[in-house]
Amino acid sequence: MFCSSQVDHNAILLVDIVKKTETMYKKNPNPQTFIEALHHTHHTLSNWMNAAVRAVVRMGIYVGAKVYFVHEGYQGMVDGGDNIKEATWESVSSMLQMGGTVIGSARCKDFRMHEGRLKAAHNLVQRGITNLCVIGGDGSLTGANLFRKEWSDLLAELVQQGLIDEEASQKYSALHIVGMVGSIDNDFCGTDMTIGTDSALHRIIEVVDAIMTTAQSHQRTFVLEVMGRHCGYLALVSALACGADWVLIPEMPPEDGWEEKMCQKLSATRSRGSRLNIIIVAEGATDRHGKAITSSIVKDLVVQRLGFDTRVTILGHVQRGGTPSAFDRILASRMGVEAVLALLETTANTPACVVSLCGNQSVRLPLMECVQMTQQVQKAMDEKRFEEAVRLRGRCICYILFVTCSVANYFLLFDCSLTSFAPDNFNVAVLNVGAPAAGMNAAVRSAVRVGISEGHKMFAVSDGFEGFYKGQIKEIKWADVGGWTGQGGSLLGTKRTLPAKHIDKIAEQMRKYNINALLVIGGFEAFLGIMELLAARGTFEELCVPMVMVPATVSNNVPGSDLSIGADTALNAITFTCDRIKQSASGTKHRVFIIETMGGYCGYLASVGGLAAGADAAYIFEEPFDIRELQSNVEHLTEKMKTSIQRGLVLRNENSNENYTTDFIYQLYSEEGKGVFDCRKNVLGHMQQGGAPSPFDRNFGTKIAAKAMQWISKKLNESYRKGRVFANTEDSACLLGMRRRALVFQPVVQLRDETDFVHRIPKEQWWLKLRPLMKILAKYKTSYDISDSGQLEHVVLNGPKESEAMAAI
């Protein structure tokens, strides 16, 4: 039948596209009418879909489309009438910062029945709509696929009943479907992240951070219950992000006797001087025999066995509300545009597909392959094949499980086949270099604890290379990094000093402390520092040790990596500040704001922040601009003020142009817009570097540092000969970065040719391809590069012992 689980059909966006502008999109020369529909299962409803709705509507209009909303989900499609309305450019304005869904959602029993789907088909054919874009979970997507399979029979039945004629049946003979996954649980196989998951993590971490202050004051244990009836992603990642003492998830129930092990862990944490314990419980957690483990059961257990003052907090629907995060806005915007492109390319033989995220790349996967694998997870859990369930979940959750066990000292949940213990007690030093970035502390904590768990002695270097040559080095223990995950800045201390002038003293310190490997966490200075150390190997044998750099900078300007620790936190600071600034214009109207962002010569923050905040323009160094472009932007905003959207937002990277400064642009806009709009300017400054790290940066920092330590262990094993470590090959000094779909180790010498050393940026930057998207969504006429758009792929299941399944993100 239609669906094996309870299904709600929510928030449907219908798009009827009649091809008008061949010059904008040339891959589909045949005019075609289609619909895009968004809906999701209620129990995993993602309440941050508006960015996707906005992107689909505006991209549809960009390619010459009529766009229709269907209000109240599948119920609106069944009922028809005023539930199906044409959308306009202005109708999706000012919705990026809004939670929920502006077009409504509702349960729909009618659509489960044949008669309901027949009515829905009739309503679509009447409007010439033959394509669906569905945002939902596996149940909703399965329902949409069934609708597609039945389409021909439904049209034949409508012809038989005299509701449509044969000509209409032939004209609208095929229904095409593209799905986007909206679920806070991140429980859909085939995508690394679903729309809404990151925002839900923000809500959870906000609560956990607040609770930790009161827990520490009163020496309490808190048991937090988070959503996740069948998927433990939220519980697992929030435990990783807040440094919880214990976590319980549905996919991997604890072994018998877990109660005693958990209490021993809590007691050990207190004995090391900690004043609090945090336990995260997914609402669907069970033991190995299927008995529910509820938050109240955990609380009673702690009170009875340990006598700790223990409280329970059930987060509930708080996790589904609030403002969407920058990550979710960007993800939803990218997926919305990709969904439109996918529908434009469909043919009668194209299977229904789902737009997914793999690493940092949008991909298209067959919808039913993903649905079937998602259903296999539940089947494996029901049959108590828990290791299989975790493997089916995908590479992300496998690796997070391993890292969580390593950094929190949980008992190992399953054979992860990753750890390669060193033959000796090697000494590994970790240091921060460059400007502080939120998430650095999470990375240090992860490196220290994974290193200790692999048998190494870990050393902390204060104040970067400056502290290194001054001898500010000391051993750092497991308990020393407790509570570091949620703290901003750099607790080790960090400076921009480069090592070249003090190489001899650094070599002396490495000899003194017998340092066998280096982990450098930082920005462009860290990259330069590793290169300088590498160049000095010929002179100082002490530097012939494995070295790895982990990128951490708000500027996201390190070559060899698409993403850096700290950039997501900065993006959220920019996005939420822009939200407030735009809101301040809701009463005055006719106002344009000029916002200056950080980034040096790298325009990442301005460009991607502009996409997340809904900016009208973003000026960056990588795309030179002149007075004519500035004048064109003023004219664009002048036209915009004639619509119902009577405010503007312009971002400028701090070093975008030495002459067209923020003050110059502000004065130009003020003068040229006189009588139409007035201007205000704001320099965000170091607020972009401060604050608690976002869940993404905590999670990313923890995972990438753990991966770096695994590499160090491997290299130490390879280079250990005759009682000493000696590594002087190019691949023994690497940068670990996110490249498209995976984390990749790259020798730093190979990154020289990819680097613009004068301006401290990579020569090629992936995010520049997002800039046309920002312009399209701001109603500029521009071309859009589709060469990197996703092609239909297939779901790949990694083998149970395949280490790369865990090693890649």
C-alpha cells in the first residue's frame, strides 16, 4: 500500500513551469509544465523549510515559470480551490529568518485513499501541473512516488468519468517527482544532513549550555531527553557537542550491565573534580531486549546508586521551533535550486530522485533506493541487528559513534576497526596558531582524548609558535580538557607569530620534550608555519616528525579545505545580526543597510552570509567591481523600493577594494538613493570571532581532530625505526581538509601552487559558485553555472569493515 508508517502531508509548494527563457537554461529545450511539492512526515517534521520554499519559487520564476503554492500539504492538493495559489517573488520575501512553514501543513487521511489521490490528480491536471517537489521523510516521499506510479491510471479514470478529456490526458501524461529531505532527526539514508537538523541542534545546545551553568553551580546531574524515536543522531551529536558523560540512542542499545558502567563513569567524572554530569537520552532509546530506557528511569538509577542530585529536562517541541541556522538556510537554498534544475532535466523515463548532501556537494539519488535503505535500518533494529543498523545509517553516524566513544571514554559500542595503537608511548604536541576561532577548543579536546586513548602522551603548547620557542609546553591530561567543547576562543592561547625566526629554539624544545609528532590547529599562519617547519627539516633533524594541520579560521581562507573550524559560528553571528538589522527597518521602510564583514581578502563570509541573510549584493575581492556595478546596484534597489519589499541589505568584505570602502559605498548609496531610500552602515568587527561555537563547529572540530590523531598514529607506526621516529617525506607534513565529499590529507608542499600568498587565499574557491545563486534569489539577471549540478547517482552501502566509511564525513 501507500506507506507502511503513519504519514502526514505537509507544506506543499506547487510550481507550474512553462519554459519561456531559453537563454537562461539550455539543457531542456522542450517546453514543459511541472509542479514542485514540499511535504514531510509529522513525527520528524522539519520546521525550517521556508528557505527551500523561497529558493524553489525564485529559481522557478528565474527560469520563466509560474509557481503555485498548495497550502496545507496534500490536504490542500486534494481539496483544491483556494488552497492552490500562484506564488510571486514578493510572496516569499522576509521568510528566511522564519521558522515553521508559511504555506501551512496538515495531516491528510484522504490522500492515503485512492479517491483522495484521484481528486488530487484532477486538481493538478486542471492547472496543467505535472511535476512535484516534495520535502519530507521516507513516508511522505514514498507516498509521492506511489502517486507518480498511479498517475497514468488516475488520468485514465478521470477520462472515463468525464472529468478531463483525452487531449488533457495525453498532454499531462507523465508526473515527475524530486524530493528534498526535511527532518530534524536526520534519519534519511542517502544524505549527510537533512533540512532542519542543524537548527534543531542549535536549540538543543542552547538549552544544554544554559543547563550546564546551573548544574555546575549546584553540583547536579542532568538527564536531557531529546527527540529521536527511531534515530539517535540528535542525541549523539549533541552529546559530542556538549561533552556529555553518557548517551543512549536507539540504533545501538547498551550491552547488559550498562547501568553499572554508566554509574562508574559518572562517579569517575566527579572524582576528577567535575561538579556536574550530563546524560543525553534519545526518546526512542532501549536496551538490548527492547525495553525502553526513559529519562526518568535514568534519573532514578543515578539517584538510587550514586545519590547524586539529579534532574530531568525533556526538550520536546522546543527542538522544532525558533530561527533557522545559517547552515540550514544555505542547505535549503542549495537544495531548492538543485530540485528545480533536476525537474527541468526530467524525462518520461527519469525515476523519482531526492536531492541530497554528500560532504559539501549536492547529489541526486533515486528516491526509492534511499527510502528502502531507510526502511532497512528500522528492520535491522527490530531484528536486533544493531551493528547492521548503524552501518546502514551511513558514514557520518558510524564515525561520530567512534569519536564519541573515544573522547568521552564510553565503553566501545561496536567494532569500529579504526584504532591502530602505537608500539610505544609517543609524545604528541598540539598548538593553536593564528587568530582565535570558535571550535578550536573542541578540536584540542578531541585530539587530546583520542591521542590518550591511542596510547600517546599529549603535550599542550601555549600561545602558538611563540610559546613553543619560549618553552611554554606542558603535558595535558584527560581531565584537563573537560568542559572545553562549548567554550569560544582558544584556551591554549594563540598568536600569529611564525616559526622561521625561531626554528633553532623550537627544535631545541622538541628535543627537550622528545616531541614525536605535531598537530597544528589554526588559520593561514598555521599553514605557513607548517611549510616553514618542513623547509627546515634539512637543518634540524628534530623536525623530521609527522605534522598535520587542521584548518581553523573564521575567514575560511586556508587552501586545501572547503571548510574551516569557526566559519560556521561566524556565519551564524552575521546571519542573526542581519536578521535583527532588517527587522529594524520593518517600521521605517525604504532603508538600505551596508554591513562590513571580516575575512581579510577572502569573501566567504560576505558571500555565504549574504546568501543566508537574503542580501541584495555582496562585494568581495575575488570578484572585482567598479563604479558602474555600484550604480547598477543602486538602481536595482531603487526599483525594489517600488514593490512591497521596501528594505535592502548589502554586505562588503573588509578588503574587497582599497578605494571603494564601506564609508564610500555608504555615502554613494545615500547620495544616489536620496528621496527613495536612506542608508545605515554597520561594521560587525570581532563579534564574528566571539561567542560559543555553533553545534556544527563543535562537531566538525571534534571529528576532524580525531581523524588527524588517527593519521598521526598511523604515521608514527610507519616512521618508527630502531627506537626513534624519523619522517622526512612530503606526505609526512599534511593539511587535513574537507574536499567536496570527504576529509582528505594533502601534503602542504602540493598546496603551494593552489595558493595566492600575497592575498592569503586559495586560487580557486568552491563557494564562488554560490554567488550567482545569491544574485538570482535577489532578482538580478545573471547566468547560472549548471556544470556542477548533480547527476543521478546510486546509494552506496559501505562494507562493515571498511574504514573509509567512518573516516570520511
